[in-house]
Amino acid sequence: MNRLAGIVLSCCVAASLGGCEKAKQDMYDQPKYKPLARSDLFPDGNSSRPLPPDSVPYSKGPFAGTSSGRKGTDAVSTDIAAGTAQSNPYPVTMQLLLRGRQRFEIYCMPCHSAVGDGDGFIARRGFPHPPSYHDERLRQAPDRHFFDVVTNGYGVMYPYADRVDPPDRWAIIAYIRALQLSQHADVTRLPPEVLEHLKATQSGGTTR
């Protein structure tokens, strides 16, 4: 009799543990939306909702979480100023262009290519080709257009607002303008030594 009771008890314990494991798994598999997943609940079809109007972070950066928010407000002010600018608010320096090139190569080059013609490696493997930065339409587009596209996404391009800070978006735009200029530069404005080198190359001569 004791043996039979032990068997019954063991079966009950095993069944209970199985139920606990199922409940645990249900917590992992609970209904939820992943970031940027589609949802028919909202008119725009996007489950990720924008921030409520006039809501902004109070502080950010490495010290914001360890100083009760006292440090980090300058970073937020910088982001707000950069986010509301209609054209590039930063002087175009070599430092800005190098920063823009670095960010461009990380986030943009896989699709847009190193020269910005839309023939990146991702596009070559089947992803829709983005338009070339050298199209007349984008050469004439205002800086703010590029900023909004990076921030909000466009077509099949998803938003990069959570990956690229506003100041870095302007650095990328400065680099895009440099790429555009590289393909449409006025030859007569080149430095004399560069112009002589170009003429020698075109005429088939050699230079040292």
C-alpha cells in the first residue's frame, strides 16, 4: 500500500512540475509586439508608437544614470537643437566629415554603397536598390529631407532614430554632400597642381 501511495505521489509531483514548466514557457511566448512589427490596431499599421507630443528625455549619457539626472541635460539640449534645425547647424570641418564618413560606412554604405549610387552589397543580394544620391532630385533636396529620412525611414528603409543621434545624422548629411560634390565638382575650381595632374592623366601622360 505504501508503495502504491509513493507511485501516485510521484505521478502527481511529475504532473505538477510539467504544469510549472508550461506556465514558465507561456511567459516566454506571451502575446506581444516586437519593435516595428505590423499592427492593424493603429491607423498607420505600426505597433511602435511615437512619443507623446512635447515629451522629451530629461537627461542622457554615461553620467545621467549615476547623478540623478543632474548631469546629462546638455546632451539632451544638443539633441533637441540638432533635431529642430532645418539645415546643417555645424560647420563643415574635416572632423565633421570624418565622423560622418564613419557613421555612413556603418549604417548607410551596405545599401547605398561607398560612393552613394545605391548599389551596395545588400542591394546586390536582392534588397531594393535605394535611389542614387547623385540623381538631380536628391542633389537639389534640402538637408532637412535627408535628416527626416534617417530619422523616420522612407519606403523600405526603416528608421534609424534609435541608432544614430541627431548630431551624427548631420555629420552623415555633410558626408553625403561631399559624395555628391565628388561626382559633380567644377573642375576649374580645383587647385592648380590637382588640375595639372588631371590634365596629364586625361592626355595619357604620366606624372610622378
